Amino acid sequence: MTEATIRYNAVKYPNFKEYLWYEANEKELLKQYQGRYIVIKNEQVIGDYESRKQARQETLKNHESGSFIIHLCSIGDPRRAPRISGRQIVVVDTKRT
């Protein structure tokens, strides 16, 4: 397997690193939050809720919109985004371009 570098615009996609953190820690997160909507900010879970709506409403009370992601912690969730095609080892370059 070859290593690939994914470059992304950190201004346009500020939360992509949160998604990659979820991917890297998915196994452990599933043990604790299976079936819950988790809120991730600064590469840590800051809340878990029964619905996406509840997660958003509660998180917006203390955090700015766009500064976190809400993700359904589920095995094989087809609604995952962003989608990365193929299986690669990913190195993220967060330099703003």
C-alpha cells in the first residue's frame, strides 16, 4: 500500500481533520457511542446525543457554527462525508494555501 498525501484548503474545509480523527479512532468510538450522534471538535468528542437535531441545538449553545462536526457513530454508515475513494494511508497537510 502506498502512502498518499491529501492536501485540502483548511479555510474552506476547517473540519476535515475532525473527520479524519473519527476515522482513525472509529473502533474505540464505536465501543462507547454506537448509534449515537457525536459532536467532535479539536479532535475530541465534546458531546453525544440521540438525534442530529438535538446535537446541533445543544452544541450551538456554547460553540460557534462551523467549528465542529456532528457524526452518527455507526458501523458502515452510508451517509459519511467527505467520501475518500480507495483505501490509502492518509497524511494530511493542513497548511493554508
